[in-house]
Amino acid sequence: MTQRDWIEKDFYRELGVSSTASDSEIKKAYRKLARELHPDANPDDAKAEARFKSVSEAYGVLGDPEKRKEYDETRKLFAGGGGFTGGGGFPGGFPAGGQGGFSVNDLGDLFGQGSRSGAGGAGGLGDLFGNLFGNRGPAAGTQRAQRGADVESSLTISFDDAVRGSTMTLQLSSPGTCDTCGGSGAKPGTGAHTCPTCSGAGVVSRSQGAFAFSEPCRDCRGTGRVIDEPCPECHGDGVSTKVRSLTVRVPAGVDDGQRIRLAGKGEPGRYGGPAGDLYVKMNVSPHPLFGRSAKDAKDLTLKVPVTFPELVQGATLTVPTLDGTVSLKIPAGTQSGRTFRVRGRGVPAKKGTGDLLVTVEVAIPQRLDDAAATALAGYVDATKSFDPRADLLAGAQVKNG
């Protein structure tokens, strides 16, 4: 990435955030876009891949506080237009040199430079813009350390494993430190030497009109060194895609769709930078009997079928739990659909175990034999004075009247 990119590209727009966004907002926006645009989620989609690269490039600058500060300063300085040209002046109202105008050479005095030497000379514009864009001269050394990208993956687990907690093995195909060269990028038994083009600085200067710019050296790709013989596995990158077996400790009570963060298990960093993180999304398989409460994920839900006489007369039911069975007393006159709470029979969690919510629902027989039909007819006759819809009909009459 050249310094011209910093002036011409709007990294805030790439991530869909304002220039005043906090670090956490920038990180959140990047993760959302990275998940949506990742090549694994968009196979053979060139537009998505290009957008993914642009988003990653933007986060590479805005996600680093130092780089973001320099980027903001650069954009502020050249806020008047979309770039600049040789000696034609600054965009946004700075005219070129001339009578009554503002000379490019005056920049030395404006910014406290004591020399009026050429653009590349000591104390001139070369130093001024070199410092502005982070090039501290040959002492800067090699490329700045870069944090590895975060990686998204998913894992399907059983309902019991999600509730009780478990240790799972995840097979992940992603970039990692090359096993052959250990990340050096050089073929085993060979080494690297200082890049002759940039003398190990990792950057080179080029002139454009009255300005001198620094950009990553193309010969060493900004590393400051040239590999004698590239590693046959990673071709000099120090990173190769491979299948890794990772141990994922699933905490008790994890819910469907929840993500678990594995710090430092993402893509490896570059130039000594730390590795990114791995985020594993939990896909919890449904249970044939139990569910999770929408109000509190620590509570389990269970529907229990009951007979009409059990609701009318009351009964003691034996209901299953994750750890066995419990007895549940149903009082006489219970309505179908009522929910009872069994304390401490839900999902274990740090803040205490949840409860089991048992909902009783009357089961209607599909067919009745002769004896049952006769008994039901007798029941209907004996309870004909009971009209469950009396209040409903009376309310309708009042409204219509």
C-alpha cells in the first residue's frame, strides 16, 4: 500500500463507519463484513473476494491506533481534494508557486524545516512527508509487525454437550505458520540477505513532481530482506494453508448461535506480530424432549401430555429431567397449558443452575370404545349446566348492544 492510497482511499467508508467511530465499533464492523465476504462463504465470487481484500486493507490501517492516527492526519492535510500533482499546487486552495502565490518550497519554513533543499534532500520535503507517512528513514528497519486476521468457523454439538459442557475437536483448514520453514519463508538450510534495493529499510522513495514518496519495496515486499531460496511449501510467505486439529472447550450452558473465542488461534501474524483470534459458532442440535427458554437460556422447557381426569381431579406425574426423573404434583382443576417450575433442574451456569419449566397439555384420544363413549355421554349429561363460553357470549352481547 502506497501513501497515495492513504490520501485517495476512504477506509472509513469501506468499513461503513464514521471517522469518529470507536476502536470497538471499527472492530465490530470489520468482523461483520469479514464473515459476510470471506472467500469460504462466497466461493468463486470475485467481487466478494475483492471486497474482502478492501475491507481487510482498511482494517489493517484503522485497526492499528498508530496507523489510524497517521492516516487521519494525512487525510486532514489533503482534505481539499482527491490527490495532488507534481508542482501544480495543493488541492483545496493551495496554489502553485508564483507571484503572490504559495510556493512548494515554502513548506520547509511552514513546518519548521530549516533547509530549502530539493524534495529528496535532508530537511526538505522528502523528510517532511517521510515522517508524515511513517517512514523514519533507514533506521526504520523492516516492515512493522502486523496482527494476523481473525478466523470464523462453526461446530455442531449435541444438546447434552451444550448444556453440560464438553471438549470437542475442530478440524480447521486455514492459513498457519509454515511447518517446513517455521515461518521464515526460506528453504531449510538456506537463509536471506539484506535487500540491495532498499538497503534493508523495507521502503523505497520515488519522486512525483515536487514530492517524494515512500512505499514498500517491491523486491523484498517490504520485509527488508531477500530470501535466497524460497520455501517450496509456502513459496517465501512463511504461511501455508493446512488442516489443523484444535481442541475447543465448550462451556456448560452454551446456546445455539453463540460464539466461543479462542485467543491466538486465528491466522498467524506477520513480521513478528501476534496471531489473530478464532471465533467458533456453536450449532446446537435440537433435543427430542427438552428446549431452552426464550426468556432465560438457563431454563429448560418440557411439554408433558396429561389426561382430562388428571387435570380435573389432580395427579402426581413423573417427569424426566437431564439427570433422571422428578415427581410433579398437579392440583385439581388445572387448566391445559399451565406451566410449572421445577427448581434447579435446568442448565448449570456460573450464576447458578436454571429451572425446568413443565407445561401440561391435555391429550385428546383419537377414538373411543363403546364403554368410553357411553361414559362420556353420561358425563356430558351430568355437566350440561356448565357452559365454559357463557362469559364469552355475554361479553359479545354487551358490545353489540
